[in-house]
Amino acid sequence: MFDGFPLSVFLPLVVHARAGLTTGITGVVTFSLPKRRGRYHWWRKCYLWTYTVVFLTATILSALGPVW
């Protein structure tokens, strides 16, 4: 138990929150860059991977069900 949550819920929750924050930041940067070779494609790839992590951790958390 960590702060009232089982560790099996706490770790995906922390990863989900950090990936969500990273997705927001990389999304703003990606959408503000012009669509050219170089930086845009790198930021777009980071945005898509972090969005994938958010989706996967949300799926894990929903499969675990409510714990409180």
C-alpha cells in the first residue's frame, strides 16, 4: 500500500499522470511547429508515443476497476 492505494494501481496511475503531462507539452510544441522535415517529425513521434502510453495506462487502470 502506498498512500492508501495498492502498488498495482499506484504505479500505472503515476505513469499515466506523467505521460499525460508530457503529451500535453509535446502536443503544444508539435502543433506550433511548421510541417517540415526535422524537428516537427521528431516531436510528432514523441507526441504519438506518449499518447499511446496514456491510452495503455488508462486501459490498465480501467481494467483494475475502482479501488476506493
